[in-house]
Amino acid sequence: MPAARRLAWLATNAWLIALALAGRCAVAESITPLAVTPVGAGAYVFYGTQEETSAANLGAIANVGFVVGDRCVAVIDTGGSPIEGAQLRAAVRAATDRPVCAVINTHMHPDHVYGNSAFAADDPQFIGHVHLGPALAARSTAYASALRRALGEQAGDSHLVMPTRLVAPGQPFSLDLGGRTLILKAWRTAHTDNDLTVYDERTGTLWAGDLLFAGRIPSLDGSVTGWLAAMDEIEQMGPQRIIPGHGPSGNWRDAVAAQRRYLRALAEGTRAAIRAHHPIGRALQEVAREERDRWLLFDGYHRRNITAAYAELEWEE
């Protein structure tokens, strides 16, 4: 973090500095750790609620977690608010006294990145896709406004912490936590143009971020064709377990199949509408409506998905 921004953050977030002394001060004790679940030796996940961000859930709607090595800890996504980030940090401190050396963001969406500031005092590497920084910068004002509308005063400091270590497609990065290696892979445009996955070699667990949704409707902010290709590649990887960006980490093959079915219906229905010269307004009413009862939050995202797919696919040859 640049020195000027770090000073500004310190000036406005004294309570988070106190939190950095977790276990040694009363302020830290007032932070309730997230209720994380072990998912293999030294790996923990908090399963976010399947809702929209609100003051009631403090933005804790995405799956976040951390992996503990012999030397240090990597945090994987930090949640939808500085408060959730503080709660995640408290969960880390409850599990281990090893330092946090890396905060990994799987993509740009605010429910995955707004807790970053809670870890700034740990001075970790903030790791993301090579396109993450520009994507965050382009949307920072809109994201901050949305967070304040949803959380009010609980939004706290809504600045976004930018990545300090970048990973590019075709150039996987090995992160050594001490006796434990995480393989970070940057993807070509799929859910977004800045998707990053984390593979924990010790447990065979793939932290997929929002490349995989389970139960909640996928939200398209990139390329539907690219996302379908990513689904095929993830399936070929054959991990022991997948932690999706949203929803439970049960039978991941079922989750992949359901998401592929939806994305195919979205793509094929949109192509059919384009071939028939239907205006987008009609496509919004007709494409993939059979999927409605199969997904949570369908009405909030499906029409947006059609709009994104239409903009992409109308230029196909």
C-alpha cells in the first residue's frame, strides 16, 4: 500500500489497528470471529449467507477462508465489508499465531475484497489477477456508494486495497507457506476478466472463487463462452474438493453440472434470440426461463446475465 494511503488508513481506522493486537487488548476481544469450518488439515472456510448485502449480514455473503502453513497464513478472499474482514482476521488469530503473509483475492467483486483493509497492519502481499487492480479502480466509486447504501455507518472505511503481487494467465504462481504450497492460477475472461483460483496441494482443494456458484444463480460479468470453457478445464483438473465462491462445498461435480446447464441455456437461448432478430427486451422475458426455480436470487441476476450475454454473442460470426 502506498505510504500516503497507509497513513490515511491508519488515521481513520484506529479500531482496526487495535484489532491487529488481537488477544492483547479489549478492543480485539469485542470482535466476534467468523464461524469458520475446517475443510482439511489447516484449512478453514466461512460459508457466506445466500443473500444480497445488507446491514443485517454486514456483506458476509461470499465464501472466505484461510490456509495455515508451517511458516505463515494465506487468506483467501476477505468478505464484503471491513467489519467482516476484522471478524475473519479474528478467526485466523483464534486458529493460529502464525503471521498472515498473503491475502489472495479471487476477483474484483466487493463481497470478496472489502475486508482487505482489516489485514493491512499485517503487511501481507495482496495477491490478485493482473487485471484486478484496473478493475477495482474503475469501479471503486460505485462500489463504495453501494456499500454505504447497504450498510450505512457500518460500512466504515470503504477504500479498496489494491493488489501488490500480480498473477497473469499462463503464468501460475506457487505460494510457499512453509511446508505447504498453494498454486495460484489466473484465468482468461470467464466470470470476470480477473478470476483467480487457489489450489492447495496438501488437501487437493481448489478454492474456485466465483468461477463456481452452488445453489445461487451465477452472475455473469465477463464472458459466457469463456466461463463455459473454464468449467470444462476445472472439471479436467479433478480436485478432491472445491470451495465455491457461494454455496456449500458438497459434491462439486453436481455443482459444476448445474452451473454448466444454466450457462449453456443462457448462451443457447441468447443466440436463438439474436438469430430470430428478437430485441433484447424480448430476450429478457424469454431466455432460459426454465431455470428460474432452480436457483436462489434468480430474479435479481438473470436479466443482467442475459444483457451481458447478448452484448457478447451478438457479435459472433
